[in-house]
Amino acid sequence: YLYRAGHRSLAMSAAEEALGLLTRARTLLGTLPATPGRDERELGLLSQLGGAVMAARGYGAPEAEEIGRRVLELCDRLDPSPTVVVALLGLGSALSVGGRYGEAEAIWAMTRSINEEVQDPAAEVEIDWQVGFTRTFMGDLAAGHECLQRARQRYEPVAHAWLSSFGGAPGPLALATDGVNRVASGYLDEGVRLADRGIAMARELGHPLTTCFTVALGGAVLRLFRGDWQAAADFADEVDEIATREHFPFFQVAASLYRGQVIGYLGEPAIAIEAIEEGLNAWRAIGTDSYRGFWLAALAEFERAVGHDNRALDVVEAGLMEI
């Protein structure tokens, strides 16, 4: 009953409530004798608990690390099944958005291999969107676009609604990410059209985390890429409003970073430097290094704008070492 209640709370984006219910369920499950059946139940529970942790604590929260280790341990012991696929989808999502792209790629490869036996078409949609996201932000734009295109073409809002528990519905997110991909590839108008379709779809679905993520990517980030500062600021305000209301810490920090960059390009680079440094430190405090290279490049640009050429070079060097 605790598991079912937690699952329902997570579907409603009540992440804190889901986290408490699922944690209690996990504690009770730990009192049962160790059997393959108990392991499978624990794996299903962890796939939901991981989603609750990502939403309530951030994509790179320390609790996610322990859940990830346990998921891999259980998957190694169990035969291929839909439960194993679902659990690996959650783990890959946490790694990807946490900026650990290499580890995420390994999990996606494992998941795709297992799903060849399980034959779950919804899982293929999630894998394609996640691999497309990872490859886009690793700079492999052509491969990322191919995966994202498959995901958005195969996505069915009703049949795939349960996939929202992995950090958002893959249809709107694939559209938004492909929009960023197309803009980065030089196809500006196509990118905006795709992103705007994703945002409209997310708003229609009414799933807060999906909307927040899609507006952040297809709204704020894409407009920053285009240099449309006012639109980026407006989308940042929307991200902040949703994230504050729903308590999504990752996106609360993201909104402050977007605003900081806008302020910098509008003539206040010193304020931008402070905002970016604070934002990156806040993300790292919750275990997230997403998009760090992008923000370090912006930070270097603003350091140079205030005459700190040596500091700008230090930031670039540090960024290259991390990449």
C-alpha cells in the first residue's frame, strides 16, 4: 500500500510525499526474507524511489548514488524483465542529467540489450530520448538528432504516460532537446519550432516536472543559444515559478543561472559572474555537474568583460580539464 501510494504521489508530482512513502515501503521490504521475488519487488520500488529523489532533491542527489549501486546489484542477480528495464531507465536518467554522460551511455547500452529480450516499445522511446539528450550535450549532434527524432515520432502521450516518473515525459522533452540540437547545428528556425511544440505539449499534459524541464530546455536554454535575452529571461521566470511551487531544487538553481547570464549580456558582467559561481556551487552541493562546460565558458567570457583576462584563462583551462 505504501508503494502504491508513493507511485500515485509521484505521478501527481508530489515528490516529497512520494519520497516519504516509498522510503517507508523500502524499510518494510527490507524485513522480508531474501528471495528472487523480494529482489524484484525491491527493484520496482527503487525505480520509483529514484524518480522521487531526483524530483525532490535534485538529479545528482547523494541518495541517488546509493540507489544506483543497489539497482545494478539487483539487476545483475535477476533475469531480464520489464522491472529490470524500468529500474535501469531510472538509473540512466539520473546519471545523464547529473552530467555523468559516459556512465549513462553504458547504462543505456545495457538497457537496450536487455530490452531486446523484453520487447517493451515504451522503453525504446525512453532510451532514444535519453541517448539523444546525452549525445546532444556531449556534442555528437548528428547522432543525438537521430535518436531524438525516433523518440518524438514514436511517443504516444497516453500509452507512455508512466514514463514521466523518470524525470519527465519523453515526447515533449525529445522535442525540446531536438530543438536545442537543431539550433546548435545551425538550423535556427527548425529548432525554435520543435522546442515550441515541446513546450505546448508539456503544458497540455499538465505534468509539472515535464513542463519545468521542457521550458528550461526548449525555452530558456534555446533562447540563450540564440541570444534572445528577453525571451530567455521570461522563460527563466516561468521555470523559477514552477520549481519554487513544486520544490524542484535543480531547476531553482537553473533559473538563477539563466537570469545571471541574461544580466551579463545586458551589460552587468560582474553580477553574472557572481550568479554563475553561486549556481554552479549550488548544483555541485546536490551532486550535479550538468552542462558545466557551457556555464564555465560563459563565466570566462564575463571575466574577460570585466578585465580579468588571467582569471578568464584559468576558467577555460579548468573547464577543459574537467571535460
